[in-house]
Amino acid sequence: MVLVGKSLTGVDREPVVAVVRSEGYYEGVKRALEVIEERIAESLKGKRRVLVKPNFVSTRRELAVTHVDSVRAVLDVLSRHYSGEITLGEGPALGNLSDALRNFGYQKLIEEYGLNVVDLNEDEYAELEGVDSGLRPLKFRVSKTLLESDYIVSVAKPKTHDCVIVTLSIKNVVVGGLVRGEKSKIHQGTKAINLNIAKLARHVMPSLGVIDGYVGMEGSGPVSGDPVNLRVAAASLHPVSLDAVMAKIMGFDPLNIGYLYYLDAWGVGVADLNSIRVIGESIDDVAVKFKPHPRYREQLRWR
């Protein structure tokens, strides 16, 4: 069944997720994007402020971050349909952005593609409402550059997480878009963090989600886990559906992931796998069961 709804992200309102086998960081991401390239081209029409958001949760461990070649593939596909300035925006949870760019080989990419770079940790901010551990209103400071971008591309990798089971395209943008000092503040307990991710995602939902699963992370993610040779890449204009599909590929029920459940229930996106069209490889054909975080049972207590 295909669901069509006005609340879905992007010009194409059918929740379609492209899934391909990957033989490398660049090759896999490029192939996944090319499966939906016509949709991407249409969604870019009239856009003026494109922001690409990799994941640098660490400035030292390459397994924990978005590989530079994944972002290179995204830029190569975007450049076919968009000729304006592109901002590379990120705010590492640990360490500083300049170290991450140097350690992970991004400086050459920035120079080659003429990217504008914004440290989201140090950016001007606007305050958005979430909740505290008692589910009372609590303000969070979110990067203004992120909020003012009219096309956000999240380039993430599939990892288990110590609080919300998995971190994929949506969480990459929501938590990475909080300015310095706010990232730890979002951790208000199992229920509250899932609500906060979902609430903030309504304001900074990616226009295009990309997940490079050439190598993922299981166990003690999002920083200290073990590698998984998943060899999959996925992309979609519907990040809730994208994250739901990738969660299932990793062996998790997407509706057991609190923030995906809330976004589905609120009509922001579709996390019900029966209502998502997967093109390319089927979920069952590429699935690899990830070892969950040791705190997995506790993470299910958001309900």
C-alpha cells in the first residue's frame, strides 16, 4: 500500500525509499541517489540555501562519522541539478569542527567544491520548545543557519545508540543542529529524549536523507561500538520512512523507536513499513541483524 499525505516532506509525496547494495562509500551513496534522482531534481527547484549535514559525533574515531566520500557522492549528484552555494554544517558532540574536518579528510573536499562551512555549535540560534524529564516545557537553542536553510541534506551512517536505539538521518540533524551546551541538555530521560527529537524534527526535517551503510556500527554506539559490514546505501525525500526502513534492515522494529513512532503518529512522516514503497533491493535481501546497545531494554521504556 502507498500512502499519500500532505504532511510528507518533499515535492514527491509518495514515501519512496531507495535501497541499494554498496561496494564502497562513494559508489553506494551515488547509486542510491541515482535511483531517485528525478525526484531529487524536482525537489531542488527554487531552492537557494542548501545545507549538507554529515555526522561528526566524534573528532577522532572514523567509524563513528560520515565518510568524506559519502558526502562527495552527494555533492556530485546535487551539482547536476543545483548551481548555488552549498553549506557544510556540523557541530561535533565531542571536540571541535576544525579538528574533525582535518582528521577525516574534509579540507580537500571543502576546497574542491567551494563549500561554505558553518560550525553549528557556535552559530547564532533560535529557541524551540521541547520538554524536560517531567515533560514540562523546556527551550532548546537550535542553529539559525540550519533553521533558515530551505534544503537540508542529512548524510548519516547506521549506528546503534545509547539512548534511542538507533541514530540515522533525522537524529543526525536534530541533535547535531543544537548549539554548544544544548546537546547534553536534550538527554532528559528515555521518554523525553524521544519526544524532543520528534518535536524539534518538525522544524529541521531533512529535505533529503542519505544513509551510507557500507560500514555501520553495532553494540555500544554511537561512538564506541563495533563495525558491521552492512554494504548497503539508502536515500529518500522522506526521512521518517528512510529511517524506518534502515532500522528494519538493522533488525529493529521502527515503531519501537520512540521518535519515529511519534513522527508517524503526528502525521509528519510514515514509519509503518506496510505504507512505504522500497525500490531497489528488498529489506529482507540486505538485512543484517545489529547487536543492540547494552541498554536496549531500558531504551524501550519510552512508551
